[in-house]
Amino acid sequence: MFIGEYRHSLDAKGRLSIPAKLRNQCGEVVYVTRGNDGCLALYTQQGWDTYYKSLLSLPQTKKSTRIYVRLITSRASECEFDKLGRINIPQVLREEGKLEKECVVVGAGDHVEIWNTEMWDQFYDDNQEDFDDITEMLEGLE
């Protein structure tokens, strides 16, 4: 389970340090792709396999499924950790997530999210006041 919020800097070569508390759960290879709400999503090998199987189970005859799967998989990247615990995020994904210098690495349960700092702060501020209402809406859903 991935939890917590960590602020880190992206270096000039596109490398981002993944906090040890998260990295220690990842293994040697992770998969980075576009996430929801403007962030990037980072999955472990097992998490990616599970996610990919869920993508394959969607009805391929639906245009929205084909578009979604293409958008997720076309820019997905397999990344390895270097000796300093960093991953190199490809330029196309840095652009996708609007990642520049300062980033926020967020534990999101079954995966990790990588956010542009300003976008994360705005997202959190915009949604924190609705926490109780969201909790009530989700109650009973499984």
C-alpha cells in the first residue's frame, strides 16, 4: 500500500527521486503512464499487470475503450531505479504531467502519483472542503 505525500525536485535530465518508503515496495522496475486529473501514475510490475489485465477486460468494440487503452499504453514507460533511487521520466511523460522542477509524489493506495506541485496543491485545495460530502457519497459502494 502506497501512502504519503513527498516533495522532490526533477533534475535537468528528467530524473526524479522516489522516496525510500515508496521505493522499497516497488521492486527493480516500475511503469509510468498518464494518470487521472493531470498527474502521472507509477505502478509496480504486479500493479501494472493487474491494471493491464483490467484494460484488456474492457469491451474492445467500444470506441471509448480503444481510445482509453491507447492513451494509457502508448506513452507508458518501463523505468528502472538508478543507484540513487531515481527514475528517468521520459520527456513525453514530463510534458503530459506538466512536470518541471518541483514535483509531488503521492501514495495513492495501489499506485503512486507524480504531480506538478502547483497542480497538486490546487487539486488538494479544490477538493479538501468536499471530503465529508465525498465520503457520504461513497458510503455503501463496493
